[in-house]
Amino acid sequence: MASEIRLAFSHPAERSVATAPDAPHDRISLRDHIREVEIGAFQAERGITQRINFNIVVEVAPFTGPLDDDVDRILSYDRVTEAIGAELAARRVNLLETLAEGIAERILAEPQALRAFVRIEKLDRGPGALGVEIVREAGTGRREAEPASERPHPRVVYLSDAAIDDDRLPGWIDALCADGVPLILCVGPHGLPVPQVGHALVQRRIDLLAIEQNGWRLAAHDARAKVVATRTELDWAMKNGQVCVWAPSKIVLDATQGPSGPSRDAVGLSLWFAAELGARELVVIDAAAPDATDAPALPVRLVTPGEPVL
């Protein structure tokens, strides 16, 4: 038992050796690679970075031909650090387990990679290092990337408060859904006074919550509109013909490259969101055009209440 405990806390390289098959594989390793990362499920971990320590071992298929001292013939260490960097840049995550899975998946996409040991530890959350370790093999439990051509390209529609309360709203939704393009509705904050505080991160949350409250008000006007907060639920809804009302807090707060404007700029926020989804267009009903800084290439169509929406 003592040796098992010692092995559990040893470097993944030793773990790899201990669990190797009869014919052990070659290995490359990354030891004590520390990055400053915003990560964590607790509110105290949002808006700040903390030190994260990465230890990774990759078992690789041996190269059978002459190496010729050519770096292009091997699995480079850079591919391991690039996998870490790409996963950190892709999104903000709450769990070390999620981050470890993503890194292992990227590494195992390399043709030579056979098995990956990924250990990640938080260095600043307690008296010691708090972490996880996973072991994954090539060809098991891997998600295939969805081809870009198969991803939905929705129509994102921003509705002013007046448009939400307009008796023509059901007809607009009918028209917007008529061509089968997935429909996502966005709104601004409700018309009641929104608390103002002297803390930027707190104010952003308050502003986003005001938008979500108004989203629920929109959903009450038409039973087809369902309030949705996560990318997973949005993807499912778009593929299954469900009309969505975007609740922005989670996606905005989890983004590694969030919108450049203030959260109270709801039309600009809708433009950023539409660009993130790869939307075919942003339709703005009864509101001014957004600043195109966040998505200059995305078509934006302004519609007054008296005009046809399509």
C-alpha cells in the first residue's frame, strides 16, 4: 500500500513506467510547466488568475525510419505546450477535469501519440497543490470535431423593449422561422432601474442579469421561445428547431475573448454573440445599429416595426 501511495503522487513519467505494457513505449514529458490562468467554479476565482502547474507524459510510437536529427520526424515538445495553450485559449473552464480532457484529446490527435498522462494542479487555492490526473489512450473516448460545414448558422435577432411588447411579435417569429434557419432572440436589459456599483466585475454581472430578466419576460410573450444559457443547449436547440432566447451570463463570463463593449450595450453584445456562433446575420428590430468593432464582417440588417422582418 505504501508503494501505491508513493506512486500515486509521483511524476506521471513514473506512473507511465509502472503501468507500461510488456513492450514499453518511448515517452516525452513536460514537467512543472506553470501558467497563470483564470479557472474555477467558485465566485472567488472569477476575474483573477492563479498559478496552474502542468505535468504531462505522452507515450509515442517509435519512429522506425532514420531520424536524421530532424525535428519534423518526431512528436515535438512544442506540440504538448501548444495543446495546453490552445485549450486555455478556447474557453474559460470551471473544472481542472475539463481542462485535462481537452488537453489529452488535442495531444492524442497527433499520429504518433498512443497514451497521455495529464496532471494539472492549482498552486494557490490551499496549503498544498490541488489537482487531478487523467490517463487517456488514442482511439478511446475521443470526440470527433464537427465539420464546419455541418454546424448551424443561425439568424440572431435583437428585439427592443417596444418590439417585445408589440402585438406583431408572434407574426415576426413565424416569419423568421419560415425558411428553417435556426432562430435565436436577444434582448436588452429591462426598463426598471438597474443597481449601479463601483466594481466593474460586479456591475457586469448585474447588467447581464438585467438582460436575462428581460429575456424571461420575452419568453412569457410567446411559448415557443425558450431561455437558453449554455452553448450545449444552444447547439441542441438549433439542430432541433427550437426558438431560443439567449441568457448571456454564462457564455459572456466564460469567454476568453469577451465582448469589447460594456454589458449594458445589448445590441453590441448581440453582435459579438452572433459572431461567436457563426451566425448568418444579425437582425435588429426597432433599435440603432451596433458598433461593428466586435464583428465587422457579419451582416447586420435594421428593421423598423412596420417593415417585413424577412
